[in-house]
Amino acid sequence: MDILNFEAFLIAITILTLTPGLDTALVIRNTSRSGLADGCMTSFGICSGLFVHAFFSAVGISAILAQSAELFQMVKMVGAAYLIWLGLSSLRAISKNGIGMQVGEEVQQAYSAKRSLREGFLSNVLNPKTAVFYLAFLPQFVNPEGSPLLQSMLMASVHFIIAMVWQCGLSSILNSAKNLIENGRFMQWMESITGMVLVGLGIKLLMEESP
């Protein structure tokens, strides 16, 4: 599948996945609740939700391409500008308030695969930030000559694998991961990297647009 700028996509999605956020907090909370199985099943639910966002992103891309190639280029430019805005917002938030995340202690409970899967899946599918991000991010790498759906699903599959490895790894070393996530300096460092990657990627994609 001829995905445009696949190397850039791989680097960006990997760094973004490694940045602590809602998904990471949920995996760690559930691992504290019922152990490794709970954390990994929660991660599976979260990552499964990525395909829902990829599908709707592909439907939107296909509809736009059916209208005109020029409109598709406009959408890509808007998406690239959105990525720059996200990056600048992250950097601005750090300079003003800093970053912090509290992961409370959970009382051990009996493990329920259904509960973990449901919590992970719904937290991702119902997260508007993930939906908007996929709508802005995936079109940057879709080759108009190929199938938007197949390409979007392939990119979601790559994201799925990276996120599963990362989140299950965090779950298996909960104590160390929890200390890192509650550490303000670590969060600032990761958020700074994410902001710079988003800004740099957005600028690169804007510069590649045809006049």
C-alpha cells in the first residue's frame, strides 16, 4: 500500500503514542485495580477504537476526493495547520502552567475482561480529541491514487501495534511507569517533544503542498 511519507507517519505516531495522556492513565489505573491482565485488556479495547476513527476518517476522505482533488489539498492544508496549532498549544500550556497527571491508588478488584475491554474501547471511541486528530492526521499520508479506506486501516494497524506494545509494557512495569507519569519534569519533557514534532510535521506538510 503506497502510503505517502510513511517514515514521517511512523516517527510521528510513535512519539505521540509514547506521550502520557488519557489512554496511559486508564491503563495504569486498571492495572492497579486488577493486575497485568486488566491493563492489557484495557489497552486492547483502547487500540481497537482506533479502527473506528480510521474508518470515519477514510469515509470523509473518500467523499472529499469524489468532489475534487483541489478540495482534498485544501483539507490537507487545514489539517496540517491544525497539527501546528496542537503543537503550539502544547508548548504554550507547558510555559504557562506546566504538566502534571495524578494517578490515584486503586483498591484491588476481581478481574473482568468484559469490563476492561468496554472501558478501554469507549474511552477511545468517545474521545473527541482522538476523532479530530485522526481526521486531521491521516489525510496527510493518504495517496489519492489508492484506497483511502485500506490506507487508513493500515495506518490504524500500525498505530494499534505500537500502542499495544507501549501500553502493555507500561502495565507490566506499573510501579516504575507510575512514578514517571506522576513526575512533572518527565511530563514536561514528553509534552515538549510532542509539541515540537507536531509543529515540525505540520510545517513540513504545508511546504510540500502544490501551489
